[in-house]
Amino acid sequence: MALLQDFAAIVGAENALTGDDVAPWSKDWTGKYCAQPGVVLRPASTHEVSRIMALANAERQSITPVSGHTGLVGGTYAPGGVMLSLDRMNTIHDINAQGRTAVVDAGVVLSSLHGAADAEDLIFPLTFGAKGSAMIGGVMSTNAGGSNVLRYGNTRDLVLGLEAVLADGRVVDLMSSLRKDNSGLNLRQLLIGSEGTLGVITKAVLKLHPKPRAYATAMVAVATLYDALELLNRVQDATGGSVEAFEYMPRHYIDVHMARVSGAREPFDAPHDINILVEVATTTQTDITDTLQQIMANMMEQGAILDAVVAQNEAQRGAMWERREAAAELTFWRQPIVDTDVAVPLDKVPEFLDRASARIAEADSGAEPFYIAHLGDGNIHYGVYPSRDDDALKDRIVELIEDTVQDLGGSFSAEHGVGLSKLNTMRRRKDPVALDMMRKIKTVLDPNGILNPGKLIPD
Amino acid sequence: MALLQDFAAIVGAENALTGDDVAPWSKDWTGKYCAQPGVVLRPASTHEVSRIMALANAERQSITPVSGHTGLVGGTYAPGGVMLSLDRMNTIHDINAQGRTAVVDAGVVLSSLHGAADAEDLIFPLTFGAKGSAMIGGVMSTNAGGSNVLRYGNTRDLVLGLEAVLADGRVVDLMSSLRKDNSGLNLRQLLIGSEGTLGVITKAVLKLHPKPRAYATAMVAVATLYDALELLNRVQDATGGSVEAFEYMPRHYIDVHMARVSGAREPFDAPHDINILVEVATTTQTDITDTLQQIMANMMEQGAILDAVVAQNEAQRGAMWERREAAAELTFWRQPIVDTDVAVPLDKVPEFLDRASARIAEADSGAEPFYIAHLGDGNIHYGVYPSRDDDALKDRIVELIEDTVQDLGGSFSAEHGVGLSKLNTMRRRKDPVALDMMRKIKTVLDPNGILNPGKLIPD
């Protein structure tokens, strides 16, 4: 097509991929949204992104931005379409140790940023299993969460400034590195989490945090989830709110992990139903492992916990984290799956799990729930393997989970975003006035509807 | 007018004020935006706000929302207009000690919320001089800052959910109490800081924090502002980032404070040029005053600070804070004034002060700068008393300050908002693409332009 040649003239022919060359962008590792795009454009600069969007807008050509391609909700699904990959824009421009900020391009891989911050004795705290592939652009577009949200917040809490290219190719410069900036409507927070529907994020100023002097990490077994919440409060109180991660792995998760990952082992001598990974970090003391060990010993004595193993070295800590970070792979390994990503108030998590399981068992007695939770955030990745691959049944299960979430004042979309997979849920569950506002904002900022159409905001 | 009767029918005649009854809403204590509104409507519920807006929209009647009326930028200026006061909607619906959240109406006074949280051993950390009058609605509409931003963030970091009435009277329900909620565009952050131009905030879910077990507060004198930043880093490092406030009061501020406030005294035995109020808080230890005293003693010995007084009791702490919190009154006591509220990267504060003073002296050799700073945020309330009341001269001074801020990568509006007073600055300094996005969003959400017209977003 002529348009392809015009695009190729902007990025160079070798960066306008078609045919077999788009294979890496055709996969979707949830297994649900595999499709070959028609073209993948790989611009090298904001200027090139701007030219692509201006041309696309003039020609009413839809564009689907993509960076690390590790999303879980089909947010980059574009069969036969034009994908705009940010992967070549991968420069870390600045790590400012004094100001504790990083200036990075959208295509920087999350773990590269981790490394660059570490070299300055700082951290970019956001982390999750796909950190070796996920890129900052996608992290920001989806307002990614992960395991350290409890302590440091979501992506939107870690972004000071950004640059984005709008649907018509204009570049909006919001590259502030200030902690305080009340100059008009907050466009930064509007673009973060907009899943590529309002603009293509090309650059960011991110907050860095001081690197903890020491981490202490433990696996803890408890009898009930209420005991787990008590454990969280006890550790928070004893450490001045220094808990970085509080992750719940149920029995079935440990079993699947052991079955599928070579070298994987039980966290404790005896198997337990409720397995908690807790991590604490401090910037002042160095003996925090002793502190954690002491808390565990006291709680064991009081019968408040069933067992505990405190990591004695980095290798043991690493093994604890590897078990947790295998979650996405272990979840999507088996198909068909109904996967959700819900949040409820912390003290409602046990009730959610009980009610959801009971309702699903009624609808499909052969269904098997498979879940794991950022328990400290009330965020549950609640999946279900239905007894048969039947779309009506799968929809029914999703609705039952949504009903349960809604009854408990929760959200049907905690951290993975909406993309395609939760579009029906958005339509059914989101406040209709809020939906109308979103549609209006989308329409006025992208009047031709070319930016990642069909995602996030239901018609 | 007939419309007034229709409004009165909604709120009751006794809550549709005119004539002398609007006097409390006619004052503006900056002295710059005094004007009598035509009507003040005082609805008692979201439903009444909704009916007011629906009627106003149908009749193309502008509405200016107001709550505590303590803003500093003319954000509620409405000569002869219709003001919608939220002051009767002042219920604290819930303080959830377990979930650490508060559900409040927009008309709740900030200090009332402080009291209610305190009763549950929690804090709502946002605080500033006007806390006894400022209300949550205004706090949210302006994304207010204050003295604890360093530790807890601005208002937008403390809001989990909100409810607002749109220009057409529809109510948008975003009353989530979740820490994680990725369900669509972030309308909450769009409404926070929108200064009543996109909707009337009627209710909120706010984050509460654990109440520190102990505070330690000191006045410290240093030789240079670079020494002050070194002091901040030293105290942060020694306390694991527990600094809640780090406020800079220059010599001229102390002088004016002593001249105008009865009983006011020098912070130290000898007068110093650079006076810092530093406050540290902890939820784990109780002896933090000792810790702070130790740090001060070490730094004195090393010659890193000139003098220090650590508060030994709540009365001494109170006196230190009273000095700081008199700032707005002391600033606006004298007229004419050019007042600004700028932010620059932390390490650029000394350079900003030097450059701005030099430039202003060139333009007006009789001008007297008067400033105070949230130094830990790089936020300077930089005022200038020009030698004569001349609009062209005042504009020139504003532009010189803006130039200096822009040169140093700062913001012309840190925490007070834009309102009327920074509208020209927005026009001149804000990224034009960002301005265009703001105008489009305003137009699509308030097509008749009835919500607080002429504020925040320049034409």
C-alpha cells in the first residue's frame, strides 16, 4: 500500500516490518490475543512518532502503540493493523542521584532501569514478573502495579513528568521533574493508564527512591487469611510501615509451581494451605533480618503463625521471589482460562474468595479456581479453569466474579488494565456518567478514533 | 429574577442569599479579589447541587463553587455572579480505622477532619495555615499542598475516591476506597485540581495515615541554603526519610513576624539570616527528640549548622508552627503585592532567589522581596512589594520571576493553583499543546462554559 511506503519513508524501510518479520509482535503469551499485525513501525525518535501520527491522522489509519508487549488484557491486539513499537527508543537519558529522578525513553526495559538506578544506590521500586521484557511506555500506559505497590504506589505515583505524541502528531511536553506543580488540569495522570487511546507516551521523568540498606524476606504459613492480615499489621507496626511486599500463595499455586518448575520446592517442611511471602526493607538499620526473625519467633510462640522461614542470604531470597514471579506463566499455561484481576478492601479478601468459589461451583461444578494475591493491596489475580471451553459459560463465570466484587465494594480491574478483555465489564459495571466522560474526552482528543481503537473505553 | 426563585425553590429561601447576607462571601483576604456575588446558594445535599447545576445549565447561568473561601489566587471571584457554597454539606460520614480511610462531604473543615482522625489514632496529614477555615472541597479542587507534602504528598496523593456533579447536573460516582483501581481513564485526578471548572466535588474518600507516636521539631540556623539542603539530607538519612516538614524563613520574615504578631520572638538568642523549621515524626520509636538533638549536637560540633533549638514540649512546638503558619497573613498584610508560588528543583532554590532578586532590583530598585519556602519541596512563596502601585510594573516583575523559574526548569504554580491570578502566566508559559488539550476537555465536559468560567484555563 502507498501508505506503507510513506510510513517507511519516516522510519526507514528496515524499520517498517511486514510478513514474517512481525512474528515477535504476533504472539500474546496469555494465548488469547495472538494475531499478526499488518505492519510494525519502529521509530527512533519522538519526531518520527510525531510524523507517523500526523500521517495516520490525515489518512484515518488506526495505530496501536506497543512497547514490551507483556500485557495481560489484549491491549495491543491489532490483527492486520499498524503497530507502533517504541522498542528502539530505549535510552536512559539521565539518572539524577541528587534529585532522585530518572529521565528515560518509553522503550527502556524495566529491568534496565532497575540496573541503572542501582548503580547510583537508588531504586525504581516498581517490579513484577515480566520486568525483563516490559518497557516503561507500556508500564505507564497501563499504570502497572506489581509487588511493591503497598510501599511505593502504582506507576502513577512514580511518574513526575512525561512527553506524549497526540493523535494528530502534536507533541505535548509535560516533562516536569517537580514534586509540586499545579499548573492546570492534570494531563499527566490522564495519559497514564489511558492504554494508548489518548496519546503515545514517548518519554518520562520518573521518581527514584533511596536504596534500602537491607531487605528481610520470609515465607510464613498461617491458618487463616485473617491471621495473615494480623501478621501484616504486626510487621507494619514493628517496622514503622516498612513492608514492601505481602504476597499470598495458596496450596494449589504451590502444587502447580512444584509440578511445572524444575527444582521448585515446598516453602516449608510440611505443606501448608496459606503461604505468605513478606518482605521488609529499611534505609537506616542493617540488622532487619534479626528484627523479622524476632517477630516470627514471637508469633510462633503465641500460635499466631504456623511456620516461618526467613531468608538467610540473597539466594534464598531469590528463590522465594522466583516462586512468586512465576505466577503469570503458571496461570496462563493452562487453557481455557477465565482470568480476572480484582481488588477488594483488605479485610474482604477472605469473603471474596469464599463467595466467588461458591458461586462458580454452582454454575460449573467442574471449574477449578487458580489464584494468587497481592494480599497487602487487596488485589487478587483470580483465575478459573472452566470445565469446558464454552464462551457463554466463561462469560457467566466472569459475571459471577464481578457480582461478588461489586457486592464487596471492589474493582473489577485492579492493575492489569482493561484492554479488550474487560471491555464488556467496563460497559456493565462502570458508572455510566464516568463512561460518558471518558468517551467525550476520547472523542475530543482523538476525533478520528485512530489511537488504539476498541480498547479501554466501550462504545 | 425568576431564576433566583427557581434556585431558592431547590435550596430553600433561607439558603439562597442576596444583598447584605452575602457579605461573608464578598471578602477575599488576599485583598485582591473582593467582590460581592449576586447570589450565594447553600445546598444541603448532592441532590440539590445536581438540581442547581441542571437548572443553571439549561439557563446558561454561570456557577462559581466555593467552600472555605481561603484560596489565594482569586479562584472563587464572581462579582455579581452565582456562588454555590458547599459549607452546609459538612458531614464526616465515616472514619474507618481498619481501612485507614475517611468518607467526608466537601464542606468539612480541614481541622475538623484532623480532629476526627486523631480520635481514631490516625492523621489526615495535609495541613496549612488556613486549616481552621479551608474545606475539603476547596482543598481537592485546588490540589492543596502545605507543610507535610514532603512526607505525604499533595492532596491528589491522599484522595482515593470522589463524587462530583457535572455541568449538566449529572453525578459521577468515583467513590472507591481501593488502593488499586485501573478501570478506565483517571477522572478522579482530572477533577482534583480542576478548580471547579469541570465539576463540583461533593464528597470524597480520603487516605488516613497512622498517627506518629512522637514528633520532634527544631528551629535550626544555617549559614547558607546549601547547608540547609545538607541538613535535610542528614536528617532524612538518620531517620529513614521521616522528615515531615522542612520550612525556610529568611531574616525579613522573622522581622515582620516580630513586628506584627504580639508575643512573637526571635527563634534563637542571636538573630540569623536563614531559619529552618524541621519536623520529624515516627510511628515506631518514642525518643525521637533525643535522636534529633543528637544530630543537631553533632552538626553544631562540625560547624555544619550555626544554632539549633529543639522543642522540649508541645507548647514550644506550637510556637514554632505558629510562626510559620502566619505566613499568608503576613504576606498579604501589605499592599500592593506581587505574589507568586513557584517551584524549582531543590538544589536550584538558592540560585532562584539570587537571580530573581537581581532581576527585580534592576526593574524596580525600590522593590522589596518577601518570601518563605517549603524548602524540602523546592516550593517558594515569592512575593514582591513594588515601589509603586503600577500594573505595568507589577506585570513586569511577574514576568521576571517567571523567566527565572523557567530558566531553572521550575513551575510558575506550585500549590496555590491558577485561578485568576496566574491566568496570564498560564497563557504565556504553559506548553501550548497542553493548553489546547485543557480547553478541549473543558469544552466537551462543560459545553456551555458555566462552571467557574474564566478561571484556570486561559481562552
